[in-house]
Amino acid sequence: MDEVKNSVMEEMNERAQIPKWMIISSSVALACLIALGIFLLSNYTATAPSTGNNLHGYYGTLGDYIGGIMNPLMTFITVLLLLYTINQNQKIIGINNKELKNSTKALEDTAITSNAIFQMDMIEKLLKQFREIMAEDCYQHEGDQYDLISIDRLLRIMESISDPAVIENQEDREECTRMITGFRTDCKNADLAAYKSCRKIAQIYAGFFAAMKAIVENSEDLAGHFKYHEITINLIRIQVLLGAECEDIPIAAELNKLSQKTQSLLHPLLGNMYP
């Protein structure tokens, strides 16, 4: 903002200076007037009577003659100076309007930047909460013989089922599949920890989407920041965990809607780059 102000002030100073052509023209005109006055005065003095009332009349005629020349000329110069002053005032007004517009734009940019910083801080807080919930134990499979399992661990189990290098035994893979199915069943019951954890994730993602939307709407360049954001990617993974097409799990349907809203926001900006 200071740079804008300095540039405007320099422009005002440059325009406020009297143009060289006006100084030269005024100097030439003044010199001509002095020369003319000297010429007339010398001629009149040479032919003037030496005494008597005729002397006063003689120089009175000279004064009238000079006045008749000078008055229109001075009036013309005064009009020129007045026009120049009006023109300069108009330029200064234009510069002031330009400075006002630049200042307004600078304030708007500052407000946008401040809002973006605030929203990014909010996203960092939401991300911290999100990680805590992902690591929170929320599901127990088949009684006490298994420890409580977090959503993060369930996601790793789900992604390992289709990889024989991780789970070689077919029975273990089937057991992991039953574990995923049991988690989906628990997510239908609002009184169980699995449902409550998914509900918290939905609330966090709703806040994340609101902050992300506020940032992207003011600065499309930041859209790419959310392309592979941790919360966005994990929401997609959780959808797969719950079953993206599983309409009988209300929380899964809610997360699916949030994912679609994110896609609607980012896809026009990122196109096929959006995951």
C-alpha cells in the first residue's frame, strides 16, 4: 500500500511542476514587452516637447498607448493561466480518485488475505481434531477377544484385504472382511461409538468445507491446495470403508453428500485433476 501511495505522490509532484514551455514562453513574452517598452519610451522621449502642458499630454498619450497594448495582453495571459490552473486541478482530482481506488483495492486485498489466513488456521485446528478422531478407538469386533479398533486402523485393514502380500491367509482376509462388515453395522446405531466417531468426522468435514469454500471463492489459486488435502483424501477412504453405495447407513449418505459438495466446488477449478 505504501508503494502505491509513493507512486501516486511522485506523479502528483511531476504534474504540479510548471511546464518548461510555459516558463520559456513567459520569459520570451516578458522580454519582448520590455524591449517594446524601451523602444517606445526612447522614441517618445526623443520627440517629446521640453516644457509646458504639452509634455503631460504627450506622455499621457504614451501611457494610453501602452495601456491599450498591455491590458488585452495581460488579460489573455491571465485567461491562459486560469485555464492551466483548472486543468491542473482536474488532473489532481483524477490522481486523488486513482489513489482512492488503489487504496480501496489494497484494503480489499488485505481483507481477503486476512480472511484466508483465518480460514487456514481454522482448517489446521479441524485437521488436528480430525486426526484425533481417526486415532480414537471406536469399534470392538466379536467381544473381548479383540482390542478396540480405530477408524485409521480399520482403513489400513480394509486396504490390506486385497493385497495378498500383506494378508496371505484367506481365512484372515475373510475375518478382516467380517470386521469391516461389523463396523458398518455398528455405524447404523446412534448409540455406539462407531457411529459417534463418524458423526464427529461429518461435523469436522462440514466445518472444513465451509472454510475451504470461503478461501477458494476469494482466491481460485488456492484451490489446488485442497486437491490432495489430508481431510479430503481420508473422507474418500471413509466412504469406501462405510460403503459408498450403502444407502441404509445414514451417516454414510451424509458423508457422500459432503464429498459431492467438495467435488462440485473444486472440479470447475481443477477439472480432472480433482481426485
